[in-house]
Amino acid sequence: MNIFVFGSNSQNEHVALKIARELNDGLSHNFIESCDPIDFIYESEIFIMDAVQKINKVTMFNNIKNYEDSQIGSLHEKDLRYFLKISNKLDLNHNVTILGLPMKGNYNKIKKDVTESLQALPGYVYQ
């Protein structure tokens, strides 16, 4: 499975990229650093990891409607939400899961929670 990691090297958004880079070795899933939803237009199973505003714990959004309707967001939210709406209108049948990471908090706790969330995914192996 490809895990698309959104983020930048700015102070508040680097957490997803930093964790992905640290977990990438020995992982059966492939982290892909991304800034553009077009990167996964041809994927049927889309898993995104991104730093998200207004959350204080790692949160898995399995129902994309809940994510679209929520008041949370990231710096990528407009592009991502627009892409999701367009893909639904085009009937591209994307199955989207978003792993939202808090932008602030204890880094080691966030990393531990991300690891536990990823371990629940089918086919996940971390050595």
C-alpha cells in the first residue's frame, strides 16, 4: 500500500514528513511524499498521512464525508477537499483514509500513536 504523506518543512507541518522518514526503513508500505492530490488520481485505495489543525491526537478518518464536513483542516485541505469532491463527481470510486496528526504535541507520543494506527492496517509490517 502506498501512504501519501502531505506536508512541508515548515515548523507546524513537518511532523508527518519526519515520522514517515523515520518509519520508512523496514516497512512493507511505501511512503510517498506528496503535495498534490493528482499524485494519487489512479489509486483506488488512497491512504493519506497529514498534519491537521484543531486535533490533539492522532485521528483516523475512514469516512471521508466526516472529514469533509469537519471544521478541522490542514494547509492542503482546499486542494484535497476539492480533489475528493471532483473524484466523487467523476465516479472514480476512491476509497480514502486519512490519518490526521496533530500539528503540536509530544512528538514521541504522536509517533507511537501513528505506528499503532498503521499496525492496524492490512499488510502492515514494521521491523
